[in-house]
Amino acid sequence: MTTTVTKTAKVIAALESGVELTGKQIESRYNVGNARALISSIRMQGYPVFLNKRTNSLGETYSKYRLGTAPRSVVAAGYQALAAG
């Protein structure tokens, strides 16, 4: 019996291993059509994915997604929203 790993699971595994990925990297490495939509669905599953802007030595700015730790205020707001129904 073979198991198939979804694109979402592959991206989550990469982020959990500490890799920072741009939207274009997600689309090309994992054959994803819309990286922003995939990241949004990962966030809806409860993963704290952050988008950080970086500037290289040439002054070019780009953004990378990374998995982080959600601030306590965000976690508290989520629990309050769940409790409110």
C-alpha cells in the first residue's frame, strides 16, 4: 500500500524543518498554483505562518514565509473567538 503526501503536507514539512520559502519557491518546488491560497489554508489549520520581508545586498526586497510561534495575544484572541461561538 502506498501513501500519497499532499502538496500542503510537503510545504508544512518544509516550514517545520526551518526552511524559509518565497511564494515563487512554493509554486515551483511543490507544483502549487497559488502559494498565497495554500499558505492561507495552512494558517486556517492553525499553523502560525509569518511573511517576512528581506533585503539582499543589492537592495532588492523580497518576502519569505516561515513557521514561527504565535504571540500569546493572538492565541488568546483565537480562544476567545471560539468561546464566543
